Amino acid sequence: MTSTRRFEGQRVVVTGAAAGVGRAVAELFTAEGASVVGLDLNATDGVLACDVSDAESVSSAVTEAAERLGGIDVVVNVAGIDQFRKFDELDLATWHRHLGVNLTGPMLVSQAALPHLRESHGNVVTIASVAGLRAQPYQAAYCSSKAGVIALMKSLALELAADGIRVNTVCPGGVETELPVKAAAEHVDSDLDWGLLMETAGARYGSMPPSDVADVVAYLASDAAASVTGAVLTVDRGFSA
């Protein structure tokens, strides 16, 4: 039987911790004995302000997190954005913002935490998306950023293996958070038919609570996955099968 205190004494940093999957991850690690510091653009109690796309912001936040925790054993990259655009309406600012948050963000946070992870022989778990594995319409920027972060984490898994650092990726399907709802609501162009696409996918596969994704993150960060690195695990109720 798996212990309910798998992370006793572990020091964990979670980005995007103010809401959704990030908050579920932070709550699960805390419940299982870890000391957790969250990073988020929207600071709340126990969550440090951090723009993961900005190198100075990341450096400052990760340094403060490591000081509070006394080191870092686990980094969980969750922070992300998603905005729907027709390709012919995809502006450069939107493109750069997706790459900045969804791809550059995990790179900067993982890099800033690397000295601490080398010392602890820790591990990194990054949230990508099935959109990085299976294309979706009106999401060229999002799909590109998520495919990129999958490749990034595989590369890090190979490079950092000699340091005893494991690096893995989780690709969720539809999750019951505000992110997809806001993304659909901000683009009211009926030609997108995204509401219909979401309804169809939900009817066929069902959306998941954030805790389902958090459970997989916890497995990958735990000793039960001691031989797992470079993995890409889908959590999508068969959507991408």
C-alpha cells in the first residue's frame, strides 16, 4: 500500500499554484508531508509572485523559495496560458506570450532550480498537454508551445541523468479549470465552433478534476517512479489513444 506521507520532509516548488491544477498539486504535496512554496503571477497567501516568462522574476522567486525551504527536492511546472486564435488572426504578441509562459517558463524555472536539484538529486515534473501530442484547431500557438516543452523535458531528462535528476512530463486532456473556459469565452467568433468541439470532446471522454492530474504528478515525483525519467504520461481518459 502506498504511504499517504510519501513526501515527508521533501521541499517542493510549484508554479501556477494559485489555481487549477497547480493548486491541486500544491495541496496534495502538502497533505503528504511536503513543505511547498507556490509561484504564480497572482500572489496569494503562501504563493510568491512570479512571472515565469521573465528571467529576473524567476531568479528572484526561486531563490526566495529555496531560502524558505532550505533547498529544493521537486519542481513542478504547471503555469500556462491558452488563447484561441484563427491562424490568420494569430498576432505575434499572442504567439510570443504562449511560448514565453508555456515553454520558456519551464526552462527558466528548471534552470534556476538546477543547483538545488543537483544537491538533492531531485526531480522535475512539467505539465504539458495532449495538445502537444495531437493537433487542435485554432491553437497553433498553444500546440506549438506544448510540443516544445515535451521535447525540452525529454532533452533535460537525458542531460541531467548523470546528476541523478529525473525529468518527466504529464499531458492532461480536458481538465475542469477556468483556463479552457476563459480561453473560449474571450474569442466569441462563432466561426470557431470551439464550444461545439469542447462539448463533443466532453460528451465522448468527460473532463477531469485537477486532482486526477495531481495524482499522476505525485507518482512521478515519488520514489515509486525512481526508474522513470524522460517519460510523457497522458492523463486524458483515452482522448489521445
